[in-house]
Amino acid sequence: MTIAVIDYGMGNLRSVARALTHVGARDVVVTDDPAQVTAAERVVFPGQGAVRDCMSALHRHELIDGLTQAIAERPFLGICMGMQALMTRSEENQGVEALGHFAGRVRHFRALTGDKTGIKIPHMGWNQVTQSAQHPLWQGIADGERFYFVHSYFVEPQAQAIVMGTSDYGGQFAAAIGADNVFATQFHPEKSQQPGLRLLENFLSWDGNGCS
Amino acid sequence: MGLARRIIPCLDVDDGRVVKGVKFVDIRDAGDPVEIARRYDRAGADEITFLDIGASHEERDTLVSMVEAVAGAVFIPLTVGGGIRSVADVRRMLNAGADKVAINTAAIRDPSLVAEAAERFGSQCIVVAVDAKRSGGTADDPRWEIFTHGGRQPTGIDALDWGEQMADAGAGELLVTSMDRDGTRQGFDNALNRALSKRVGVPLIASGGVGNLHDLVDGVLEGHADAVLAASIFHFGEYTIAQAKACMADAGIEVRQ
């Protein structure tokens, strides 16, 4: 079973591959090759950094079609930037069109926290995730478990039905979203010790059906 | 409930080995960064920081291999600092598996480095190390100055101005070390951290001077630090990470347990 971890040249993507291997994945490829993405049975789309660079790198590597196809039909896990890129549009970098798989936008944290004092941005560290829906990827993970976050922007989906988990940082925001064969987290499971590794393990055995 | 305050053990590295010794209850100091990092990971550390105190280019390569090995064994965030001089250095450390890179002296020499690195890799992975020492001012209205070379060389730069400038340039976090307190075991310079935390909108890691667990508590409650970094109190088995977290939780501080 091949798992493609999309590598579009931004940051520490290999740690995701390492974590997947640690929980039992046998054939993990870190790749920017569209053919390998198309051939993979599961796709993980990680990433951090700025959305403009992310989208331009995806275009440059001609990964948009392969990604869109994977999102449409195979078990797909987006992480951090890989979650934000699934939305219609991001407000980062004066506004960037994203992949548009889910209707909604990506906004700066100040839109959530307003002028509340003492709210540092980026939102960095271990925060609790309240599970909003049952999902196979939450299996064996306690409701309210802590995961590691580091981000300045958050996802604001149009449909509440796709929100799989929420966290609170000066206001409530979507920590995980999903529908059908797609699941995405704002936090970094590969950096979230036991609960994060469990989520990745759940992804490996997930058949791509959202309902549990 | 919400975001937890972080506890970060910090390890000094020279030529790819942890130096100054780390002693866990059941192992002798082996200096092996992978083994030590794995122990802290399992012990509940929220992040791990490695600071390279060596300087040569050969040691850079050793450091890269070390980061690769540690990153393969640890599933919490990893920060690497010491001797980062260029965007290429930052890229090498990130590619090796570091989640964040701490920039210190190079930022003072060339402040645009922080902006370039943040633009290229995102603010989330750029930590600026602020080494500050009391300098001038009064007891009621202290001033702090940025020092380099382990606190020996003054720069004439005001620490609060500098922290703000670095956050504006794109630093995602400040690692603030009091050169007055470092190694003294008298606690953090909480006045410094509080002043910086008030001034700067990015998370602040307090460092330098921890002698006991109450110093960690004070670092959060009085210094308003988002994370507390310590070395010797953990390395020599005086306290465990779990004890530190229990002490902080007793004081009403939210921690990951």
C-alpha cells in the first residue's frame, strides 16, 4: 500500500513520513512527482509556511490535478497548510485562491480574537481538541485530548457539518474538518506524540468512509 | 481550558554529542542525543531544544546528522539553534528534521536574515534568541541590552526594542535568556520577560536561571512566559518533567499532562 506524502519544497515534511513509518506504514514516498501521487493509494498533504508559496509550488510542480483527483476519490489527510489549502480562499498574502474542495475561507487569528489582550499569535503549543463528530480517525483518542498547533491563520468553513473537531484560542475555531474520504487537521499529528501517532495509525487503516 | 504552557528541556550540543551531561535516574550520561531526546519525549516534555555550542563548519555537518537522527525518534517539536548564519543554514536544519530554528548573533549582524527566513519558511519555524542583560535604568525602571558572545559583548541595542523589531520582521517566537541569571539558579528575570511579553505579540520562551520548580511557576505567573526552558534541573535528575508539570498545575497553570 503506497502512501504519498506531498513534498512541494516547504519546511519539515519528512517528519510526517517518519511518523507514518513509525506507526506501521510500509511504503511511504515523499514526492513532488504527480505520477506518484496519482498512483498512491493514500495521500497525505502536509505543510507549513505561507499559502501563496504553497499554491505557487503546487502549480510549479504540476501537482494540482493529481491532488484534486486524490481528494476526490482516495483516503486523504491534510495537515496544517494542507488543511487550509482545501478551502476556497485564504486571506493570507493579500488573498490567495486555494484548491476549493471545501467552501469557506482562511482567516487571520485576529479576526477571531479581536482586541483581546494576551493572545499571542502564532497560536503555538498544545491545545485541547473537542471532537464535534464521530469519525474513524478519532478512534482510541480521548475527547479533549491535546495536540500540537502552530499557525497564525484558521479555517472558517461555510458548512458546520464538515467540522470534526474544535479548539479554543481567544474563540472557537475548526481544529479538524472532513467529509467522505477527506480528513484534515490544523494541528500536527506527527508532532503530537501518542494521540497524534494514533490518528496517523487510524488513517492507515481507514477505508475512506466518513461515517462511523 | 485551552492552550497549555510548555516545558522545554534544553540540551547543549558539541560535535554532535550532548555535553555537560544528562543523568536520568536509570541511565548514566551517554551523551547520545537520540537516547536523551527519546527519554524527554516519553517523559512528557512539550518540545526539545538543542543548542549547538560548537562553531566549526565540520561540526555543522555533524549537527545535521544529529538532527536527522533525533527527528526520526521524537514526535514532539524540535528546535535547533547555535551558529545559524544564513537562510541556507535554516533550510539545512529544517530539511534535517528541525521544526524550528533559533537565530541569535546572525540576526544582530544582519537583521534582514530573520525577515528573509520567515518569508521563505514561515514565521512558525523562526525563533529569535534574545540574550539580554540589565544595563542602565533604575531598579524601578530597568533597561536591558542585547549582549553577544555569551554575555560578554554589549551591542548597545535595547532588548525590548530589539524583540519588537524581530517580531515585526517575522520571528514567530522569542527565546529570551537573561545573561544576568543564566547559570545562577536564582530564577528567570521575570521583569524582563513581563516587559517583553507586554510589548511583543508573539509567544515568549523564558530561559536562564532556573533553580527549582517554583521558578518555572514564577516564569509563567510573574514573567508571563508562554513556555519555560530549563536545562540542569532536569538533566541531573533533580526534578522530572512530570513533577514540574504537577507543580505548575497546582499553581493553577494549564499544562499538558
